[in-house]
Amino acid sequence: MFYYPADIDARVQLVKVQIEKLSAQMTMRDENKCVSLGTSKVNYIDPRIVASWAHRENVPITRIFNKSLLKKFPWALGEQNYNF
């Protein structure tokens, strides 16, 4: 005779939650395949706006721009009151 563990319902619920979580991750990964945030930041957003926002919100610019972008946009980093 085969006996089920006492906590089988809890284990089934845990597995269902894990399946939902992994399913949501797969969906997000699939939906975001075509989105390249780095490209958008470099090619479409004025770096003066980003620099001004970072200054206003006290966010270190190094959290937004990597070293190569800091070298590419030195002219924009001094912006503190850019109107957008």
C-alpha cells in the first residue's frame, strides 16, 4: 500500500507557485528580446537630459552611463538645469 506524505497539498501549492514564477520570467524574457535599453540611451535620449535628471535626483552619473559613454558625452555632463 502507498501512503502520501502529510504535507502533499503544501508541496503541490509550492510547485504551482514556482511554475507561475518561471512562466512569468519566460514571458518577460520573450517580450523584452527586441528591446535594447542601452541603444536607446545612447542613440535616442539627449545626454543633457539624463545628466540634468541625475543631478536633480542625486543619482551618480556612473550609475547611468558606463566609462565609454562618459568619454563620449563629456560636453553633456555639466548640465544641471537643462529644461525638459
